Amino acid sequence: MSASLDGLRRPGLEPLWREAHRRLSSGKPVATLTVPLDGPDEREALADLLGLARLPSGRHPVRVGVLDDLLREAVGRDTREVVAELVGPVGDNAGDRAAARAERDELWAWVRGHPVVEAQPALLDWVDALRIVESVAVTRRLLSDALDVLWCLPAGGVPRAALAQWAARDPHALDDDTRLGGLVVRALATIHGVDPPTSAPARHALWERAGVSSDQLSVSVLAAGLRPQDDSLAAVILHGCADQGHAASLTLAQLRDVGRLETREGVVFAVENPSVLALALDRFGVNCPPFICTAGWPNGAATTLLTLLGEDDAEIRYHGDLDGEGIRIAAHLALGFDHVVPWRMSAADYRAAVRSDGPGVGRVTAAPWDPELAPALVEHGVAVPEEQVADDLLAEIGV
């Protein structure tokens, strides 16, 4: 059958077949082709094919239905089949674009609905800034690794290379010059509401705030009222300080040496601000209930202690400032630890404590544990610092 197309391979007909291929490959219905004719050979060839009485000039319209009939009678094939043989396979650009668009839409829907993003809604701004890297498939693999890393945060004071090996199967995957490292750093910057860092020290500081640390001595956490039963150095320090009504400051190195911290506490209270811990010690003294203080965003020592308490089956009831950043810290902890639950951080708690004046709420993102909290913050625009409700918190705890 291909031999019967030899007459259609006439050089003067090339503009017709190229235009037909271009239009038919659009994936849209094509009724008429407008064929560019640049010289007498092309005009003569088209006139001969169509049986025109006069030579066409310029850009000549050709009805596809007429061309189909002519070609079927001459070679037993329609325009699409002839073009596929003479020029190449006829595509479906509209269909390809629709499929690509659907593939991209599915990717963004998957990211936006990922449990990590749902647990830390501040990441929606990070999602909105994402772009396709090379292809949808490559981008999905990269984002999957990034979300796996974020799921591991806050980390328990582990070095970045150890986190990269565990979450991304490559100890160098989170290096500063990698796509994945840059992607995770931008996500952390979004959570913390800061510009993406441009220097190595600034990136290191951001990783430290996520509990990723190689410095085991300068990173510490405050705790009070904990009386572990084991004989580790951290346990001895905690027990001794609790018996004297003092807070203990434990370094990451001390906590990393603990195999298991046997506190046997059912509930441990966690607060954001050291001043609240100081008030608890003033009020309860040697009878102070188990407390830890994250001092803002939990560092590697704080997350290590939280991990140890979780392994001892303790429930951590966390309270922080009722403002935008306080919501993100609570979401950060709840995402990283199943045993951490926000405590007295509901919209009702906020409305009961908010005053007409006070500090602003800052950037507000959704609170997964209470959908009404963020709208309430936005409505009033006034933060409730933790110290403002410290008396109520301590009165509820009692001893």
C-alpha cells in the first residue's frame, strides 16, 4: 500500500502535508487547512492534486473533508493516514497537554493532602511556591523524600548526615548544595516565617531549631519535677534537682547517654517559656509536677528528652503562646511526637484570655487540633502570651 503513495511524495505537496500534520496533531477538530504556497511548483502540485482549474496563490484553503474523499478514492486512505505515512505519527497535543495538566494537578493535590502538610498547615505557603523539577515523576520523588525528612522533625539532636541516611537513604542528601537539602531548608524557613537562609551559619541555625544538631554541649533543655528511677547521669541530675525544688539544665550529650529514662510519670507538662517553669517552681517547690520547657522552638536536647519520655509512655501536655508562632510550635511538636498533645490551646481558651490590647499575633496558620483557633486569632489580632495565663495553668495542675 505504501507504494501507492509515491505520487503524493511530490516535493510541491510538502507544504500541504506539513500543515495537515501540524493541525491534526493539535488534537482539535480540523475542518479546513490553510496551505502556504511559496512558489509555482507548490501551486501546480496542489492544483493537480485537487483538480483545480486555476493555479492557487498565496495561502490556499483546503477542506479536510474534500481531501479525505479524494485520498480515499486515490489511495484508499484518509488525510490522517496519509500524513502519518508521509510525515510521521500524528500526535494529540491537546490531549497531551490535558494529560500533563491532570498529572500536575494530581501531584499538587497529593502534596497539599499529605499528612505532614495537614499536620503543619504553615507548609501550604511552601507548597504554593513549588515548581516542577525536570518532570512530574522526578518532582514527586524529590517531594516524597522532603516530606519523609519533615516527618522526622523535630529530630532528637541527630547530625544532619544521620537524618539524611535514615530518611533519604543517602548521608549527603541534605547537604547544603543538594536539591533535597535546599527544599527542606525552604520548608523550615516557611514554618518559622523567615526568609530562606543564604549562608551556611544561617542554614545551620535553622537545622538546629528543627532538632538537628552536631553540637552536643551547647544545646540544653530545662526540666523540673522529674524523678527517674534509672542510674544515668541525666537521671541523677533530674532527681537531685527535683528533690531540692530546682530546675535541671541537661545537655544533649547527657541525654544522648541515656538508654531509657524511667520516670514512670503518666503526664508531663511542657511549656514554651522559662518564666512559666520558674513560676511553677515558686508555687510548688519540691512538690513540682513533672515539667519541661522548650524555650521556644525545641532544640535537639528538648526533642531528645521528649523522645525519652515517650518511650516511658508519658503523655506530654504542651502549652505555648497563643499567637501565630505558638500554633506552629505546637503543630511542630504534635507532628513529631504522637504523645504530645496541645493543652489549653483551643479557641475557647484564647477567647477567655484575650484582652483588648497586647502584642500582635504575627503570621497565623491553621491549628490542626482546633479549626476555630486561627480564625479567632485573626479576628482579635491580639496574642495571649503564656505568662498571661500561667496562674490558670498552674491552678489547673495543682498538687
